[in-house]
Amino acid sequence: MTPVPVTRSPRALPVVDAGTRESALCTIANVATALETLREVRKHVRGDHKRRLDDVAVVLRVAALDAQATYAITDEEARSFIRDCRSR
């Protein structure tokens, strides 16, 4: 039997208004966290399940890139925000 992946407790992200630059940064940070989790889960599944997880990862990346493009967020700004969220 495959061991259950270790999960982390959810991070407490700041409360922000929807449709703002800050909410787009939160979306990007949440996508980064979800992609990390998907990579960990992907290690423990086979076949069609991996392909489905890959499809989910593509959708998440598109959502993050859309948020980044909409608010002209640079890669460095996004990485900095993610680091700040993780340090809380």
C-alpha cells in the first residue's frame, strides 16, 4: 500500500478585497501551494490519475498567468509575495 503524502496545515493568507492586485497575488500564491501539493500527490498515483493531475496543474497555471497578466505582476513580485506568505 502506498503511504499517504504528508500535508501541511493551511497557511493563513491575508483577507483581501476581490478584484484587486492583492487578490491576484493571493491567487498566484494559492496556485503555487496547490501545485506543490499536486506534485507530492502525483508521486503516489499511476496512469490516468497522473494525467488528470497534470490537466489540473495546467488549469491552475493558466489561472495564475491570467491573474499575473491582468494586473501586470512581475515574476519577482509574485515570488516575493509567495515568500512573504510562507514566512507568516
